[in-house]
Amino acid sequence: MPATQLVFLHGFGEDERVWADFLPFHTWPYPTICPAYAEWTDCATLADYARKIVSSLPLDSHFVLVGHSMGGYIALEMASQFPERIQKVVMLHSTFVADTEEKKINRDRTADLLEKKGSAFFIGPFLPNLFATVSQELIATLAERYRNLPAVGLIAATKAMRDRSDFTTFVQTTDIPFLFILGEQDALISPESITRFVKKSVVILPNVGHQGTYEAPIAVAEAINQFVHV
């Protein structure tokens, strides 16, 4: 019988190090894997990211995916392309809805800014928008950590997110169990934008923005573990 492993997929503007601030402080029922893809430049679409990540995972395993933001978009692609290998999916501050035209324009602006000014110029102002209540010291620490992320990798990710498919129908009809963990004060993805489409398992974290692993780590870990054990 194939082993089960937990795959944690990081978001945009961060890398696999984000999980080092979260995973060691909680107990998990299965081994954890944290793919690193912030520096990738050879993936034109999120489907490309998904295929490349799956090719790096153990062949003899099934997976529970936990995708934060962009990581959730990749998780959707993994679940749709490889449903026989994906047991469950946790969408952590992430959505199945494609970008609006306005959002696509903003993605283009982000890519242009990154190309002209670089990662350090972008990351500093970007990070505070992800939090509802958190110390400036933490934001400064994360800004220093991620200021040297390759701009070419961030640009590739930005364009892939801009052009991603809509997975509303997939999430509504798939037999793969989904859990949505959302921040009540998330400025990027509101709970209502999810709950209006699905009746699946939803956990809404009060007084939390887009970074629940920092703002409510115990609640996030408990929600994931409970979902995995169901």
C-alpha cells in the first residue's frame, strides 16, 4: 500500500523556508515534503509547475497537499492532473477562481516592476499587505529573508498566476476532499469569494490576513490535522 506524505507548497514572494517557521512547532501524522520552486524560470504555466513538482516526489506515495496562496493554485493543477495520487487538498489562503481582467493588469504591473526594480524593491512594500495583525519586526525579518529571491523567478510565477485556469467546476465536482483555511481579514482572498461557490469544509480565522501560519499557527495546524484524520 502506498505511503502517504504531506506536501507543503509555498506562496508567491516566499520560498520553502516559510514552512520552517511553522512545521517544526507542530506534530504531523505523515512525513512532510516542502518543494522549492521560487527560483524556477522554466515553467510557463501553473500546470508546468505541477508536473515538475510531481516528477520530484516519491513514486511510491500518495499525497495530501497543503498549498498557500500560489501553492494552492499549483495544488489544484496537481489534483486535476494526478487525481489517483492526491488524497486530499488544503487550500490555505488560496482560491480556485481565475484572475479578473483587472487582476491580470495588476499582475503585468508587478512583472514590469520586478523587471525594472528587482526583488528587494518589490518585497518590502508587498509583505505588509499579507498580514492583519503582526509585528513590524517579523515583517522586517521576512523582507530581509526574501529580498534576494531571483526576480526572474518571481516574474515567471506572476505570469503563470495571471494566466491560470478557473477551477470552480473542478472543486465543485471532484471526489477529492478539499479544506479551505481563510483569513477573515485577508485583503487578497476574502472568505465570501470562496463560500459563495462551495459548501465544502471551510475554516475562517478571525483577525487573520493572508498569512495564517504566522498569525494563527495553532489554529491552522489543528485544522489541517483534523482534516487529514477525517
